[in-house]
Amino acid sequence: MAERADSPIGFVVGGGLRGGLHLRLNVPPSRLKEGAFVVARVPATETEPEWSFYGLITDLYLDATQQRLAREPASERFGETLARLLHGQTLFAMAEMTPVLMQSTAPPSDPTRASAWQEDASRKPMPVKSIPPHHTPVFLATQMDIDAIFGQPDAAGRFFTLGYTPEQGHAVRIDLAKFVRRPAGVFGATGAGKSFLTRLLMAGLIKYGQSSLLVFDMHNEYGFDIQDPDKDTRTRVIGLKSKFPAQVRVVALGPGTLIHGHHQPHYHLVIPTSAVQPEDILLLSRELNLRETTPTILDALVRDFGPEAWFRAFRDLEPGKRETIVDENGKERTVPAEDSVEGWARRNNIHEGAALALHSKLRRLFHRPYLVDDPAQDTLDILIRDLEEGRHIILSFGDYETDLDYLFVTNLLTRRIREHWVERTNQFRSKQGSEPRPLVVVVEEAHKLLNREMAAQTTFNILAREMRKYYVTLLIVDQRPSQIDDEVMSQLGTRISGWLGDEDDIRAVLAGLAGRDALRGMLARLQLGEEVLVMGYGVPMPIVLRSRRYDETFWKELLAEHEDPTRVTEALDVFDV
């Protein structure tokens, strides 16, 4: 490597693979922060190449050659001049470095060995399996170091700049090709910047163009420009539709729905009642307070009316409707009518009270405007076709912001998508069709769909566990990761987290990761609204970043309108969301 830092920040004085390396610092501890990206360089010899050990600063502390010298100011005993001379020798700062990766970065000095080193194609960063010797100098990572580990700018947009190192402002990139191969999560407490992080990622994925996005936009904030809720009325947050008008389609739930009261969507999504299946209702067990008898009743409805007609037929039954008949003794009496809920229950040996209770609870769904018996066109199929053809869909819920609407629509739509992508993938593997386009499904308020009680019932659980084999992955966005099912969290490949104040949330985000004890302190001490911890499959090693700012400067960089898109110091400013 040609580029080098001016001088080392310290040198190795001890440690090991498990406990980390102990560094004695040459610089004031205030120059470093927990999570700083550093490199220990073992110089090349005649026979051995240079080795670089990449790692993170996980602790900073003060030490002394003799502890009694640290207990009182030296100037009181020796005077100012002598105290200054003694200070660096007797009192000093220490740091803990957790090495993560190692790489051969320069050839041996022997020409024959150097030639063999140059031809070695395996000189890539690898998990650390050794340690540097005593007194190895340690440097803050340069941009060249970071590029070697996290990727360099490329014309295809695969390596997307997510943020910058806090100390020096070097750009750090995430590999979007790897990011979309496995489920991912964006986490953070309120005010930690989740929405802006999600916008950054989605903009990068749209620009990269190798997958489609389906965004369940519960709060109508990703499609069109909106007012920044934390700033004055003149400050606007740029919507994805504004910058990608040809690639992004904003779809509104329900006929005639306007977004923010005046924006017309590309089209309105209506759901045929024939598309509703019993599993879509069972998902709502907690929201509708359904009884244990519900599955039995739903099975009977499907048997009696068919899988496509049962929902409409049950809706049209009239509770309490009665008719008069004459019995075998010639007496008139009233009984439940044939088209009543009670009459249907009697014919199918279902408890009348249980059938009435279910019908009553489903009234919250029966007459939702977005459920239509015979829509003029199947917008569900249109939406799926748009995704297949490379467009990105932001499904805006408009005024339908209740948990019931969100749970019902997202699960039903995702179930249909899952069925379609599985079918397309099987056709491709049997050489009867083209390769499916990768799809990323973005879900806000993920704990409502993936909590421990409901995860097993939702299609999202299947997406997290199995669907990457069928070209579909999940991106979940949430402020309470501890409420998400543990099995779902274990499937997340890349995790990006802002500050979290709750210990259970911190534990959930770090579950299953190597070195989580060291990462826990970094995550708990992130700067709210500015810093994020990125870890997992999409990056070679965990790293603390200052997030890019989501503003016009970002868009100029992303859309290649800026002269130098790789190093923009203004982007170190971050929204406090």
C-alpha cells in the first residue's frame, strides 16, 4: 500500500486473540473514540510480507508505571518543567484493540519471494488467526485501508457509501450485492435516524438496480416529499418518487385514496374478496381477539362455499335473521333463516354463538373499502408484474393506518408474492422460465408482524427463514428489536443500528454475532441521531460510522452530479431524526 498515516497512534504491548490487543498510545486519548477503525502493521522482512491487522478500539483507559504517581499531580511534587518530562514516561493512556481481519499488504524484500507474492491471487482479507508481535505500530485506518476492506467506488453502484469514519471522515461502503442476498434489519430508538437510514439504503438499492423494492409505507413518508417533522415547515424530506420518477411507483391502498390529501398515486390497490384466505384472518387473532374455535369455523366456511367465495358469502349472511315455518304438527314457529349466520351454523354443525361472534368481529374487515367483490382490474397482479419488470413499489396506506389494516394487507400481499416467486423460481430451475428478479420487501413496525406470538403465523417469518432461496429477502425496520421473534432475528444477515437505550434491545441486535461483548458497549454509547453500528453479512467487519446526511448533497453524489462523489466532508452532518 502506498498511502500511510503520518505517524502511529500507539504500539502493541500485549494481549491475544480472545481478549484483544493492548496498545500503549502515543497520542492523547481524546483523539480516539470507542469503535475507531485501526490497523496494526507488521513490517515486511526479507522473507516475510507485510501483514496488516484490522480491528476496532473497544476500550480506552489510563495507566501508570507506578500507581502512586497517578494519585496526585506531579507538578505539586516536582514543578511544572519536570512534571511535563515525567508525564509521558510515567503516566500514559492505553487502548484495547479487537483484531477482526488480517491481510498480506506488501511483498517481502527478497525479489524472488516478492515475485511469488505478486502472483498470489489469495491475498484477500481473512478472519484474524494470528497476532502481531510486541511493539508493532498501530495507525488510524486510511481511506486506502478502508477501500481494501469495504470496497472501492464502482460504476455499477454495488459499493454504496453508507457513512464515514468519525475520526477522519473516510468513506465506508456496504456491498449491496451481498446485502440483498439475506434478510437485514435497521434498528434504533426514536430519534436515532431509522427512517433516514432506510431512505439512504433504498435510494442506493434503486440506483444499483439489481433488485426490486416493495415498501410497505405505513406512515406515507417514503414516496413523495414531506415536511420534516423535527424542523421548520420550510424543510422538506425528499421522497424517492421525486428523484426516481421512472423507476418508482407510488401505489395507494383503497379506491380514490390521495396521499397527504393531494398526491395522486400511480394506481389504487384494491383486493378482491376472492383473494382472502383463512390464514389471513388467523393472523389477526390478537387484533380481533379471536377464539380457539375460529380455525374450525373458517374450515367449515371454505368447505361449504369454496376457497374463493367463502369470505363474501360469510359477509352476506345476516345475523339474527329469522323466518316462520309450519312444523309437522301444523304450528307456526320461527327459526333462523337459511341466509342467516345461525342458519348456516346449524347446517354445518357449528356452534351458533361462536359463528355469530366471529361474524361480529370480522365486521371490522367486511366493509373495508379496499376489499372489493369484482374489481375492474386485478391490481394485485399488476403490482406483482411491476415488481417483476424491475419497478419499485411504495405501497402507501393513506388513511388506513390502523394495525388491523397494516397486518391484514401486508400479510395477504406478501403471501401472494411468496407463492408467485416460488412458482417462478421452480420454473427457472426446471428450465421452463427466466430467472426471477430479486425482490426486497421493506417492513416498518416489524415487531407488530414478527413478535413471538405471531411470527409463526405470518408469511414474513417464512420470508426471513426460507425465501432467499427464491430471490426474496426482507428488510425490517424497528425501534424495539427485543420484541421480534428470536428465530427471525437470528436469520438477519446485515444489521444496522443507531443508538438503543434498552439493554434487551441491545442484546437482541447483537444476538448470534461474534465479539458481541465488545460491540455492546459501542452500541450503547453511539451518538444519538449521528452514529450507527454496521455489522453482519453486508460488511466484512463491524464498524461505527457517521451516517450520510439525507439531503440534496447526497442526491447529487448518488446521481453522479457531484465532481467527487467519494469524499464529501459536508456529508458528515447527520439529521437528528
